[in-house]
Amino acid sequence: MLSSFLREVRALLETIDESMAQEFVSLLDRAAAMTPLTDPAPCPVPDLARARDLATPATCPAIDALLASAGELRWSRPDPAVVPPGWAHRSAMTEIIGSEGAIAPATNERFGIFLLDTECDYPDHWHDAEEFYLVLAGSGDWTIGDTTRTLTAGDYSRTPSRAHHAIITRDRPVFTVWGWSGDDTTFDSYRF
């Protein structure tokens, strides 16, 4: 089932004419042949199924595949001792490809799923890795540097290395896939 989700996300990324999106198309092609090594943990977001109502016709196949494979993934919340207060208990993530993922990386990329509940502020932060988000369902306000724009299902955002960025949700949660790439994709450089 995880392979179906990766295929659906690959198809969405393939339509984006941007170099990092295409880099991850190649990564997902390579990952399709790998066997996931995972110790599943349930998703701590109780309304994961709500994503289907917030998807578009183009992103719905990826959401359906996510819902079908969610039980195969190791979900977690950010460590409240490491992040600013107020949002860790209202988010969830799983790394699918990467050093902490179900599929060990062959390169220096990381790829996963990130969920942020309604009325939530993922505070300004930065890291060495370049990052992209592809919104599968819901919406949020992405701020990169001094520019803010609202992303909805099907929208893509790329954040350069070391650029300050944040996400705020309003009346809808946001369900995304994310990718990190660069010389340093460890969480060691992650700073608020």
C-alpha cells in the first residue's frame, strides 16, 4: 500500500516544472524498488480521514493511498522539549525515506508526510537543507523570508537552504508531503 502512495505522489510531483520536484520524482522511482523496513506506530491525528474531504480531484488518489497505507507508517509528534510550546501536540509526521524513515536513503534526501491541525502556528525556523512541501489536502499560510502565500491542495512550495520559514493554519488543517535535500539533511541544523 505504501508503494501506491509513493506512485501517486510521484505522479503529482512529475507535473511540477521545478528542479527539486524532479529530483524527488527520481528518488521516488528508486524507492519503488525498495522494501520498507518499519515498525508502525499509529497516527496521532484522530481526523486523518478528514483529508479526503479537503483534497482536490487531482490530489484525492494520493490521499486515498495515504489513508490505505497510514497503518504501515511510523508516525510521531515533534518532541515538546525541543520545539517551542503550543504546536507539537497538534501536528504529526512520518519520515518515509531517510535516515529515520521506513526506506533507507541511497542519497542525502529525506521525504515524508507532515500534518498540521487547524488554528496552528508552526513557528519561524530554518535549517541547512533545502525543503519542499506539496499540499495534498487542506490549506495553510506559508511564509518564506518576508513573503507569505496561502497554499491549498495541489500547491507546491520550495524553501532555500537557511531561509527562515513558518506555516500557519486557519480553519482547515493541512496535509502535506515534504522533502529535504542538500549537503546536510540532518536535524542538527534545525533552529527556531
